[in-house]
Amino acid sequence: MTTAWSRRAVLAGASTAIAASALVAPAAVRAAGPGAAGPGAAGPGAAGKPQPITRAERLARIARVQDLMQRQGIGALLVESGSSLVYFTGVRWSRSERVTAAVIPARGQAVIVTPFFEAPSVSETLAVPAEIRTWHEDRNPFALIAGAVREAGGQGAIAVEQTTREFIVEGLQREGSFRVVSGAALVDACRRFKSPAELALMQSANDITLAALREVHGAVRAGMTAHDISALMEAATTRAGATSEFAMVLLNEASAYPHGSRTPQAVREGSVILMDCGCTVEDYQSDISRSWVFGEPSVRQRKVWQTVRQGQDLVFAAARPGVPVASLDAAVRAFYEKEGWGPGFALPGLSHRAGHGIGMDGHESPYLVGSDQTPLAPGMCFSNEPGLYIPGAFGIRLEDCWVMTEAGPRPFTPLARSIDDPI
């Protein structure tokens, strides 16, 4: 979000938060090695349906962020509607001009501020003990937020979750002289390390997406449009019991542009079909890409596909605890340049980062890109997607999500075998 506070202060606060966090990944993640809890371990057809995040786990999250706040002299954390509000409180609510937010104090119980007529609906998903304070349409919600902040110890800094909209921060500051700082490091220090329960939900989401891709792969016919194939993917995902988040289909020349083109395309002999799809299971997301050719691939298509598949292997080979995430992008980019692609982000080549963090949001920090020096640690989850794109011709992207363990990276899904057997 755009903020009025000092960038230097935010960065200083971020580094302090992470240094002070002393957070350790769950033992189950630290001990797991590659294949220790392989694909399908917690998904459909396994021992049972993955369970939602429990009340006890959410309370532990609140306790964790409160400990961080106490160490840093922060009085409270303000969290607007969104994935972080779900993460800490369970409250699932869409953003609008009417404010719904939580004030999580450094000590004590959270306060939820919401419109009076929305309180019954908001309380349906509230999963932790919290006081709900309501405001009528002709009243000021920021006065309620400010009051909760003062009770929490408003003389200290007030941290604001990083996606909170500016008008809410401005409204809070109109109600008093609060020292506002970014809450990004506080929230990231909690959310970036996935628990066994979170990993089970992500495993299920990835299992469903891969199974749906396998079904769609066998159903593609000549003449189909991107919309036709996307509809098949969404239907297959829904039948499996997940919520389809996105089912992007790029055909022919459109596959050369990572997020597609408006030019209509249809499947024909020799078409490159690039699918980038994800779903949500109990708030946790998947993100998988597969590319193949309808009919017989050309020599060039095979070569590019195999190069991308090698690129994925190099990303995994570079992933070790303590290594900066930037080095994973660097490893695949150096290989691509040796193969004649690029250099750097130039096209034809890899024009985007090699991957991103993932969890409750499809894109989370840290990011596998040269500007991110975050050290890898067990419990962090990412995508691995080093594509290659040739403008005017085609593109190939393969993408699998993975969790970092002490023994190395563990993918949630089996990697693509070949351009002829991509799922």
C-alpha cells in the first residue's frame, strides 16, 4: 500500500521484526525430506479430507504476533479484511467502502470493527475470542478503531498490515497522533512459515489442480478455444470439491506472453497449449502450469520444452536452507543465457522471476528474483516456474509448487515427464 510514513523507518522495522522473531518452522517440516510426504499424501483419496485450520492454531498465530509486538514495543496490529484477517481471526469478509478490520493488541483479546448490520454475518466465521464493535452508517468507524488502538497501548507504534488501504490509515491518523509503521514484517514472519496443517491443505489443492489438468489434457480437441478449455478446467476443479481461482489457457502465439493476448486463438495441429491453473482448499492455494503440443511437436518445440524442464531442476538444485532466494533465479537464468536465451530478462528468454511465495495468497513473499535476498528456511513455500517465451511464435512454462525442508525442496506434485506426457 502507499503510505505516508518513512520508507527507512519501515525497512528498519521490517529487519527488526524478522531478527526478533525467533520463529522456527514446525518439526514436521524440518524433518521432512524430498518425498517424505509425497504428492497425494493429504489430498483426495488419501487417509481423509484435509481439515480446516483449528481454533487452537489461530490462537497460536495471534500469540506469535503478539510476542513479536511486545519485543518491539508495538502496541497493536491493524488488519483489514483479506487473507491476513482470515489467517489470524477466521473472519472472511470482502473489502468495500465500509470498513471491517481487526485490532490485535500486543496483549489481550482482538477487537473486530464492522458495520452494525454486518455483525451477524461477520460473527459466523469469527474463529477466535474477540469483541465485535459496530458502527452505524452515520457514524465514524475510525473512532472505534482508534479507541481499540488506545486501549491496546496507543503510545507505542501501531503496525498496519501491508495491504490495508490508505483511507483506513488516514482515518486512524485523523483520530489522534499515532505513530504508524508497516506491519509487513510482523505478518510475514508468521505467514511465510507453513504449519503441517497448512501444508496438508496446500497438498490437497495441488492434488486437485493436477488431477483436473490431467482430465482436461485428455479432453482437448481441434477447434477448441481458450475459453472452451478453461471452462473444462473450472468444471473439473469444482467437481473435485475445490474453488477454482484461475484457469488461464494460452494457445499458439498467445503462449509467448506470460499472461496471454486478446487475439482469439483455437487449437490446431501443432498448437502449443499452455495452462496456468490454481484452486483454493480451505483458504490455501495451488498454482500449476503445464505446456504441451496438440499433435506432433516440432524439433524446436521439443528443445524449448526440455530446456524449461531442465530449468526447473536447476531451481530445485539451488534450493538449500540459508541460501538467498535470489540465487534460485540466478541459477536458472545463467543456464538459459548459456543456451542462448536472454540475457537477463530480455526476450526471447525468461522475462519474469523464477517463482513466488504461495500460501493463502497465490503470490506471497519472498519472491525468487534477484532483488530478494531472503534466506530460505524450512516451512517456506514457493512456485518453481522458469518459462521461456519467443514473441510471435510460442512460449513454454512448467510450474510446480514446493515446500522447503531441512533435507531440501519437496514439490507438492510430480514434475512433468516430457512434452508428450506433460501431466
